[in-house]
Amino acid sequence: MKFDSFDTRHYQTLPVQDGYGEWAATYEATVLDVMDKRLLARLTMVNWPDAARAADLGCGTGRTGAWLKTSGVGAVDGIDLTAEMLEQAQAKAVYQRLERGDVVATGFDAGAYDLVVNCLVDEHLPNLDGLYREARRLLRPGGKFVLVGYHPHFLMLGIAAHFDRENGTSVALESYVHLTSDHIAAGHAAGFELMEMIEGLIDEDWVKAKPNWVERYWNHPVTFAMVWG
């Protein structure tokens, strides 16, 4: 489903590549670790040092790749659509290979990875089938696919991924609502089984960063993480 019918803020909406190109300079200062890194650390079905080689699909500025390396993952390859984001990822020097391209058609070698990770990307895809098929193609037998997503519930509250320009104007990125059942269907169609799922709620850690969210969004799920195998 397109986000439009849920939009309550009606910010100017940019295509994904244009939006992230503009957001790249301030992205890491505005995206909170509780959105994704906290969930990655909570997962119990992934032993990160077991992954000798990982693919980071939609690697952005390299936040996820850097976290994977500090968590014991071996070599990490990354791919992203936006050149400005990739410049920052390159500067982190955590990737063995970095490519500009599509997460659903990476061109990376089939069956070459112990781990495939996709963080805060799926809400920008019109459908999920291609992402899950590509993750399945890339994985070795026994490998795992970890997906961290913006929760459909939070999108349905009317809040899409967005950033503020220097003049204070808020700008949103093109987004789609994928229900949990959509993920299950796409994962099963690609031959995966769901091993673990956790959800991140608006809690004390969020309130420290966004105190005005206390009454409106307290205990609402904002992100989720899945482990597929």
C-alpha cells in the first residue's frame, strides 16, 4: 500500500534517491540507534562472529556495516542507490566492496554470504518479493537474512521517514506500508522460514531524544527486526 492514504503531515515528498541524496549530510545526526542498532543487539538467533562474509543491502552511510564489524562479522560488502550516502560509507573503511545499485538486483555473487542484512529500507520498496528473492539468492545454505524495518503501525499513524532542511522545512521520502503478513508471504515465497521477530517500542530511550512523543506515541511499535533462515 502506498503511504499517501495514511499521511497526516503532508510534507513535500521526494523520490528515494533524491531524498537520501539531500539527507546524507545530516542523516547520522538524526537517525537514532534505538531504531535499528538496539534491535540488532537484542536478536538471539544470530551469532554475528559466525558470519565470515555479509552483504549489507541498502547500506546508506555505513552505520549498519560499522555495527556489524564491531560485532564480529568478517568481510562486509555494501550496496546502495545513493551516491552521497555511499561516499560516507566509503569513508568509514569497513566495507570490502561497495557498489551503487539496486537492493533487489545487486549483482553480487550467488551463494557467497553467511549473512544478509537490510536495515530501514523495505518501506521504500513498492513490493517485498524482489528483496526477499535477492537475499535468498545471495545466501549460502544455512545463512541468515536479518531485516530491520520501519513498523507498518507507525507508518499508519501518518509518520513517514522524513528530515528537516536547513530552513526548517520538513521533507518526506516516498514510502509504502507493508503489513507483517506481507513480509511473511514474501519470505515464504522465497523459501525462508521466520526464526525470530522482535519489535521496538517508543520508550524511555526514545523520550530522551524526542520528549514531545511521551503522550502521543508511548509504547507504540516504531521498528521491528526479523531473522529468516
